[in-house]
Amino acid sequence: MNKTKITSLLVTALLTFSLTACGGNNNSNGNNQPQNSAEPTESASAEPAESTGAAASGDPVTITVLNEGAVGIGVGKMDDLFAPKEKELKGQGVDINYTPGTLVEAFPLHYQKIMSGKLKEKNISIKAEDWGWGEPLIQKETAGFLAKNVPDIIVGETQMPGFAQQGLLEPFPDDIADELRNNVSPAAWKPMEYEGKIYGLALQPGVSSLYWNKKLVKEAGIDPEKPITTWQELADNAKKVTEAGKGKFYGGGVYGAPNFGGYLRYGALIGINGGSFADANGLPTFNSDANVETINLLRELNADHPAGLMVNNNEGTYFDAWKKGQTAYLIDGPWQVQQCKDSGLDCGMSPIPLSPSGQAANVTIGAAFNSVPKDAKNKEAAFEYIKAMYSKEVQQLVADSNVRSPILKEISESPEYKEKHPEMYLHYQAMSGNVSGLPTFAKDNSKVWQIWGDAVVKSLMTKGDVKAILDDAQKKAEQVTK
């Protein structure tokens, strides 16, 4: 790709990428969630990445790694961060001890310790950076690409496939790619596969499942132990709960606002029904029959929410209603298993129901993908970092957090894991099928997403013909992307 084209693509990305509400960030359960940062930290400036040698020579190498909130413990040389973090956690009453196979509290601390130890064996040390999340992160990464001045490992969510398509990321070496395809859940790498190459790996990605409040469901005369398997059941049950609630509680279903928090969640329903947001070339596919059917389901579910809640742009407002026992059904990520317990809710969990002709599918949510930029100064050492992410030691730590399921099949498919973590095993199964990320549109990405989001809101909040509304959105999106 020539320099002019890359510059044009990056400027477009800087102006148009938007992460209004990334999956899971507004319902954080603490250490195991990527966290939005409204303001970039002081360390987020694009300083030259430190380079002290090449891994192949056996000389010491320091790699610069961008961290996100789920694993970050500070900024600077990693070995210098451990003692202050331990002191801080002890002061907060957090148990910093950890034995593999037992519940871990200080997840980020132990993640960084394991990663640091494994890389030291390769004569590699880590310098940690934190560039925030959402738009501040995207802007800084975009500026770094333009200046050819980027860390050795970068991280992000919905922007990362676009970076791969623009030729800005280094494809994973064949041996790593083969290991991932054979030994690691597809949800961790499949959304970052482009033209047969893998460009990113998520340590602990999420996908969505269906949750329900057993108390509310039972009050509606529905068996709280019986999972829903079809869209019709979901729509019928939600209606029954709303009728039983008489204005005090509602059926609920799924967040449908015109932001990434909405797209990431009901995107799973789009995929289940065989629909899509875009084709392989990033061109919109809004008005397909499959999409019309899905939006009609969302319209039904909207009637089983308090007025305006399903499309409220404030993601926190929607999930507060769930936590307060005001809605009965919810499609969301794996963190809900622990959050139900924290909120005192007795929750059921099952795979997302299927449409009449649909097949299981899902969209990664709360997935922080780690990648090696083309212009990284220490690529070989950076890929050692990638390999450590799916090591048995690191993935056992993920398992012991009981907030996400590990991506390494050796652990997730073991009898011990199935027995100790039944809900997370269900989540792992959901990660193992047809899983994708949100697409990046060919041009003006955020503008096209907004066209889609506005059309969905119009479909849910009016009685207009859904097919006609999506036809109009398709025409507008085609004009933008042509």
C-alpha cells in the first residue's frame, strides 16, 4: 500500500472512528473489563518506543506495550510497578496471593507478573503505556501510524480490524497462526483474520449470552429453569413478563441504542438470522430480508421496555434497570455471571435463542485485541509477548478469575473447568462457533454506522414499514461509501 493511500485512510479513520459505547465498558466488574478513559493519561503521548536490541541476537530487548484497563497496573518499566501496586492493593484489602486453580482477586497484578516472567526467559523486558480507550486511544494510535512512531504492541476493539485492512499491522507468523487455529477459541482471533492472515489476539474476549431474572420470570408464570430456544419464545415470554409487571417491571431483551454498545449486542441476533451489516468489501448490506426480520424482533422487544429505555444512548441507564430488577431478559457478555451475584439477582443463562431458519452466531464484545504494528521496532520480541498471552499459565489465570472464559482449549475443554465453572463453560462454547467482530465500512465508518443506528431507532420508535426504513438507510449508506 503506498504512502498516500495509507495517509488518506488514516486521516479518514481519525475523523470518523467512534466508540460511543464499547461492549461491557459501562458495566465493568472491575479488574477484568476494558475501561473507557475520557481523558488520555500523561503517558499517552506518542513518544519514541524504547529499543535496546533484537530478540534474535540474544541481547536484552525492551518492548513497549499498550495496556487496557483489564490488565493495566500502571505506566513505566514493568518490574518497577509491582511493589507499588501490591502496596496499593493491600491497602484496599485485596488479597494479592494466588495459587493456580484457586480464585484470583488481583488479576492484573498476576497477569503482568506471569507475562514479565515468561518474557524474561527470552531476555525481554516490558515498558507499559496506557493511551486510554475509545476515541482518545484511536486518535493516538492513528497519529502514531502517521508518524511511524508506535509501540511494539497496540491494543483496541472495533478499530483493530480496520487497521489490519489498511495494512498497518504485521500478520502473525505462520507458526503462531497455526497454533491459534488449532488450540485457541476462534473468538480470540477470528475477528482479526483478514485475507487468510491473523493480525490480532484477544486475551479474554467476550461474546453474548441470554440472561434472565428468575424471580421476574417466575412471577409471570414461566418456568425459570427452562432456557428459551427460539425468537418466538423470547418475544412471547417478554410480553408475559411485561403484562405481569403492570408497570413495575418489564420483559426487556437487548440494548438497541444507536451506538456500539447496541450494535455489539444485537449484532449477535443479526448474525444468527444470517444477516450482516456489511459485505466483505465494507459496503453496507442494511436492507436484506434477514435484517428486516431481525429489526422486527427488536421492535417487538422494544414494546416490553419502559418507554425509550431500549434506545437510550446512555448505556449505563439501560443496565441499571436490569440490576434493579426492572427488566427480566438481557443479552450481554460473560461479566453478567458475576454481576448478577453482586446485584443479588438469581439469574439463568443460556445460548442466545435462534430464529426459525437461524444458526448459532455471535459478535465479540469487550474484546481487547493485541497486535504488532508494521512499524514496530521489536517485532520478534513483540510476537513472544503474543505467544505468552495464550500460554497455559496465563490462561489458567483467566480461568481462575471466573469473569471470562480462557481461550486455550486445553484448559476450557477440561473436565475440571466444566465442573468448576459451568456458566463460563457455556460462554466458552458460545465463543467456539461462528463468531465475528463488527465490520469496518469502506468509507466514513462512523457516518455509515450512524445511518444504520438512526434507521433502527426509527424502526423501533415509529410504526413505519421496517423494510422501507432500511431501504432508505441503504441508499444513504451507499452514497457515503461509493
